[in-house]
Amino acid sequence: MSNVSSIATTARRRVTVRTRDGVELAVREYGPRDADLTIVLLHGHCLHTESWTYVRDALLRRYECARVVCYDHRGHGDSAAASRRTYNLDQLGEDLRDVLDAVAPTGPVVLAGHSMGGMTALTYAARYPHQIGTRVIGVALIATAAAGIADTGFGRLLRNPALSVFQAAVRHAPGVMHHAKLMASKVFAPLIRTAEFGDRKVSPAVLALANAMHNQTPIVTMASFLSAFAAFDRTEALAVLSRIPTLVLCGSADLLTPPSHSVAMAAAVDYSDLVLLDGAGHSVILEQPRQVSEAIGRLLSRAGETCPSEGAQLELVA
């Protein structure tokens, strides 16, 4: 059974959720405790909750009556490390269940997942289809895929035989490999920037935030999830999402989860809203947060959950 310990009672509240297998997840809540609607933002691989900063703040300004919940996946950010055997999407789906049971046990929920966060939402939908349309009333799948990640774009690298060699090296010498990761991040910075941010000029502040999040992620966490991505297939969840309003969003220059993934998902979900943002890369929530926030706002309207603040605007600078 999961449990919660409160750390702060300000506008941003920190809580710790203990999962059913005993891992402590760092959770942050924003907005009124008694909100009618809870929006849960799920971050991507090697990131943490701060990747949602600009989108989160825009939503809070626009929807003062909603509560926004962000948390770090196991092995990421301020959440505890776990056995590398648990670094897979099925476990992340279970972690999402534990977080919802602990901090949003009642009331409607909208899930928004970026990259691995979108895969987490799809896994949850597949494992708990009875919650879709009852508890979960809307889902946003952002820069993600339901299957075939290793078939297109930079995802093809997941099929490279060198990957297993890299993972074995991490298991045997994680400290040495983590140091090598920090060095490599500097050498390959231009390539990483192209993969994540597409062909659009991005502010130095956004690049610094993204680089910091990557560098802080332990090498064991980074390496262990890669095998899960190569085998990931949750296409069965797409039919379940046809019960509720669903947003599928991707940048046109995303090299990690190319737009073909989003087009395929949208085609399999009845009445989905497909949004392709011109020039944006994989880190679309950092690149074009205003457009992402507006798209999530339309999702909330379709779900019948709108309470915008009077005069509030989704204008922001990133």
C-alpha cells in the first residue's frame, strides 16, 4: 500500500509517495488541494519535473481552479533509485497508479506525458482500462510513440549491437561510465541539441535546463531503460483512449520520435486532436511551451473541465 508524507503546505507542496515495492517518489502539487480537476504531468527519459516548468506555469495561470501534479520517475530527479530490473515501462505504469491513489484518489484526472511520460500513460491505460473514461477523462501524448521506436529516426540506434556492450559496461563499472557520460555530453552537445530541439533557435536558458537534467540522471537509470524502449508496444491502449478526448502532439523536426509515430497514434484514436508544431524537436515542451499549453487547454475544454481565470493568458517567454 502506498502512503504519503507532507513536506510543505505552500502553493507548491512537496510530498513523498512510497510505491508498492517501497521506492520513494518525489511529488510536487500546485494549486488548491480541493480542486475539482487534477492534471498530472509525466516527464521523459533522463529528465525530471522541471522539464514541465513553462507549460506547468502557463496552465496554473490559466486554470486557477485546477491542481497540477508533477513527479520524478524512479531513478530520476529527486526520486529514489531502485533496482535496475524495475526500470521498465510496466513498472512506471504501476508507479503512476500509486501516485494517483495517493494524491488524487477521487475526482477527474487528465494525464499529459512527454516522451517516456507518454509511454507511461499508455501503459497505465492498457493495464487499467476501467479507469479510462471514469477516473481519467483526458490524455495528452506529447513527442512519444505507442510502438516501433527502434524502427525510425534516432531510435534505430536501439538496435545497434553496441548498446548491449554499453549496458554491460554500466553494470560492471557504473562510476566510470557516469564520468564518461558527462564527458561525452560535452563532446556530442551539438548532436544532442539537434536531436532534441530540431531546427528552431532555442534560448540559452532552455538549453542549460535541458543539459542539467540530462547530466544529473544516473548512468544506470539512463542505460537500463533503453532496452524497455526497444521492445515497447502499447498499441492496444489506443483503442481504449477512443473513449475520451485525446491530444497527440509532436514537433515536425523531432528526430527521436518522428511525426510518423504521432500520425499513427492519432489515426488509431477516435476523434483525437493531432497537433504538429513546425520546426520543433523532441523537447517541444521546452521549445514551444505556449503552443503546448494551448493544445492542452483545448483538451481540457473537450473534456468539459474548463475554469479559466478571468483575463488569464497563456502568454509566456522561454
